Amino acid sequence: MLRLAFATLAGTAIEFYDFFVYGTAAALVLGPLFFPSFSPLAGTLAAFATFGAGFIARPIGSLLFGHVGDRMGRRPVLFISLLTTGVATVLVGCLPTYDSIGATAPVLLVALRFVQGIGLGGEWGGAVLLTAEHAPADRRALWGAFPQMGPPLGFLLANGLTLTLSTTLSDAQFLAWGWRVPFWAAGILAAGGLLLRASLAETPDFHELRRTGRQAEAPAVEVVRRHWRTLLLTAGALSCGYAVFYTVTTWGLTYGTEAAGISRTTMLALVMGAVAVMGTVTPFAAVLADRVGRRPMCLAGSILSALWTFPFAALLGTGEPALVFLAFVVALLAFVSVFAVTAAYLPELYEPRVRCTGAAVGYNLAGVLGGAVTPLVTTALTEDGGPPWGVAAWLTGIALLSLCCFAALPETRPAAPPTADTKPAVPGQPGAGDRPGDRRTPA
């Protein structure tokens, strides 16, 4: 389990490195390089629009790779998705800018961002199922937290490299070629990730599906017909986490540097420090979820997010680095209360034959509302450079939506193993949590 967990952690870290390095570049340099004829605000909005294209592509990727995962196995998904995202990221670093090829440059940028999103849409489902379906039932959230630690690690890698380049190069050098280096580094990371994943074994649940011939013929159709309610609820429930995370890590960079007057280097350091705290807390939140349940953790995270939005806006508006850091840390702790348990919660909501498709599509649909739309809305709401109260109101609305959706979802934590005085649970019935696959799933 430890070898498997670290392999999935490394893979998701690399995939999310590719995704996050684009978000950082969109906040800092892509506007003037690819949309120079726009005003500074319009250029930033255009860069965030291309950023959002990756989120729109992610549900498409989860449908494509979910079909592969439910029909052919979870393991092949990990190789194809990593290769897809890695190649697209390297090519972004090779793109000529608007000054070289005109309007073709932003068109190619959007196309490659879309391909990035397709690859990442498949990555998450394959990685979390590989750990969740191998893990013992009473430690599924803990082992599932390993691929969930990949995003913060990928973010730190992406922004750490960007921060290093930003501090060692002049602004002219960074705009000329320095911003490309993190994209080129993705090729080396992807090659290492493919080597790490070469020895991973297929999951017991899928072996059982293949042995009995019970794979879904059309997983996406089956999910829509039989699990549409769960799909919509999970998409709404997870949207707040996406909104909070990308408000801090993407829009926060732009607002901090342009409106609050904090230097680019300081803002990168503040965001990285907050994400490092989040990544450190993730396994502890997962252990708690194995004890108290998935749903209580998610409800608590949604409530904390709703309560913190206006204090978050007030602290960010001060322009004081220490207070901005506090705003970021508390917001991301609320986020991690939900996302630390997601890798266990979502797979447990779906039966094994459609689990790869259902879990991945629900997870990535949430990204469209929370991740794609939020940077656009928050940037437009702070056009005047004043305190971001409109951003706080937007985040409060999404947090309340998530709270309602989590309240409508069932608890899935497997019951404790039966004692000598209790009758063993029947596989497939509530309380059957003695092995992967025997989970409480809604009818």
C-alpha cells in the first residue's frame, strides 16, 4: 500500500504541477504576452478564460478515461492521462507569443489548455481508485489522502520554480523566456512519473469485475440513468472547494500584486506557505474522516468556508502580508476538510462497475463552476481595486450550495467489523465494509 500510495501521489503531483503552472502564468504573464492589445484588466480576464478552458475539458476527459477505467481497468488510465497532460504542457512552453504569430498564438494556447484539461480529467479518477480499491475499508480515507496530497505538492513545485525564476531573473528576462522554463520541466517530471507507475498492479475490484464479466457496456450512460442524482449532488457539493482553492491560489495572486500592492515574490511566497500548511494537514483530516465519517467532515468544511469569506476579504484588503497569509491559511483549512476525504467518499458513492466514470465526472463537473468560473467572476468583481466584498458574497453563495448538497448525500463510511455477538453484514448491504467493493452505496 505504501509503494502504491507514493506512486499515485507522485503521479497526481506531476499532473497538477502541469495544471497549476498554467494558472500561475495566467495570473502573472500570459495576459500581456498573448493578449497585448487588451487593457490590463481585459488581458487578465482573457488569460483566465483560457485557464477556464482546462476545467471545461476536464469532464470530457473524465468521460473518455472513465470509460477506459471501467471497461479496461484503472491502471491504463494513469499512463495515458499523464502522457497527454505532459505533452500538452511542454508544448505551451514552446508557443510563440502574439508578437510573433498574431492571433494564432492565443488560439493555440486555448487548444493546448483544453488538452491539458482532458488529461487531468482522467488522472484523478484512475489515481484515487487505484488507492481506494486496494485499501482496507477502515483506512480508505487515509490511503486515499495520498493522491489528494498530490495537488498541493504539484502547486508547490510549480510556484517554487516560478518564484525562483522570478527572483533570479529581471522582469524583461522573465517575460522573454523565464516563464517557459516551468512548462519545459513538465516533460522531465512526466517521464519520471511514467517510470514510477510501470509496476503498479490492477485493483482487486476490477479483477473481480473482469472475472465475472460484469463490466458496464456504456458506463457514462449507466451513470446518467441510475446515478444522475448523486452525480449532480457531488458536482454541487465539491464546487465550493474548487472556488476557495482557486480564489486563493490564482485570483489571490492577481489581486495581491495589482490591487493590494504586494510584490509578486511576496505573494507567491504567501500562497506557497498556505498551500504547504494545507498539504501537511491533509492526512490528519483523512484519519479523522475514517473515525467520524466522510459527510460530517464535508459539512464542517462547507460551514467554515461560508463563515470565513467576509473575514477573508477584509484581511486580504489590508495589504498586510501577515494578515493575507492568515486569510489564506484558514480558507485552505476549510477546503482541506472536504478534499482530504473526497478520494474515499466519491468512489464509495458508486458501484464498482461505473465507479471510475461516476466519481471522476462528478469531481470534474464541480471544477467547471468552482474552478473555471470563479477566477473570471472574482477578477470582474474587483475591477475598481477596492476591498473584495463581491468576492466574499460569491464564495458565500457557493459555500451554501455545497452545504445543501452535502446534506442531501448519504454517509458511506464502512461500519465497524462485526464482533462475536453480532451477525456478519451481508456484502452489498449497509454495514458491509470488510473489503474493498463491499461499500454502502445509494440505491
